[in-house]
Amino acid sequence: MKQISTIFLFFGLLPLSLKAQQLEIRANLNSGLYSYRGAGAESVSRINSATYTNNPYGSKGGLSYGLSFNIRKVTKHQFIYGADLGYEMLRSRVNLEYQDVIGDIASSFKGNTYLNNSFINLFPYMGGRFLLSKRTFDIVGGMDIGYILSSTEKGDAKSTDNAAFHIQTSIDRLNRKSDLRPRIQLSTEFDHGIGVYIAYSHGIQNYKEKVLGGGKSDTYSRMWRFGLSYRLKS
């Protein structure tokens, strides 16, 4: 709980540092693709003993979503600093393609396993505002500080030659409580306070660091975000 308390304390104190200054406050809704990279991430795996996926850390992107609130200050020199706090469900995907023997019958299986990671995420950042073709663009960089609430494997593999064989998994995969991801983001705003943004985050903490048998298989998160924002105050 120490990490999550720090996140809320940081976000709660931010307005005090901006006292007597004009603020921009936004609500954000985002989606995107979350996956893993490194030697420990795979595009294809299998369900073992009908209970778990051998390697749920997929290098294929799973559709993710999130909701956050953003406070930022733009100085007279167009310097930006602020923070974004919200909830995210980040999902990676690994394909299931393998052969197995059930009883005395050999069968080929296909499907997918999703690793569903529930986060509270704080994104402190700084950057600049630029004018291009009569439109302003904000480019900021910072760090995603993610507190992991849960991590659950959801696997589903069906036999391609015997409809009676259908294997599903649903197990806890939580092996760490936090993740740090350097992030860069580009955003712009249209009429009526509606804006859009795109961002990329690249994890620096190994998800298999404490996994039994994980060895030196480094596994790091990555995330492409595409979002809509609405300006509540400026």
C-alpha cells in the first residue's frame, strides 16, 4: 500500500505547487495495445496440463483501456509540467498453437491467452507547447509509475479436429506490485475542449525477475496509447 499512498499524495499536492496560477484540467479516456518484449516474451505458447499457459507473457498486443484525470500548467514561455492519474486495464496476448494428447487421442489446439493487468497509474511529466499550422501541439515526457492491483491469465484453446476438446485457464499471475515505464506523448486540442493524444511507454522492470525458473529471460512491458481528452478547466 506504500506505493499507492505515494501516488495519491503526489497527485494531491500538485495543485498546491500551482497555486495562484492558471491550470488546465482534463479527463482522459484511452485505449491501445499492451505487450511484452525481451527474451522472456513469446508470440506462441501452449496450455500445460490443462491448468496454465507455459508462458503468458505475450509479445502480441492486447486491446487495453483506461480512464484518467490530468492537471497541467503551461508557463508564459510554453513550458509544460503536470501529472496524470488514473486506472488502466492493460492486456497482452500470446497465441496458442500446439499438439496434445487427451486420453489416447492426439489433437491440435489453437487459441489465445490474455494476461490482464489492472493498474493504478501515475504519469508525472514535463515538456513544451508548439504552434504548427495554426494549431498547438504538446510534447511531453515522463515516467509511468504503475501500481499493479491484479494480474490474471485467461486462456482459451480449442481443438481444430475434435469439438469436444476445449481448454480454458483462469489463474493469478501476480508476481510484482509495480512497474516503471518511461513515456513520451504527443497531443493536440480541437474545438470545445476536445483533444486527442498518442503515447508510447517502454518498461524498465523485469517481470520474470522473481519468477521461479525464469532464469535470465528478461521480460519488459510496452504500451501504445491512443486517447481522447476533454478540458474541464483552463
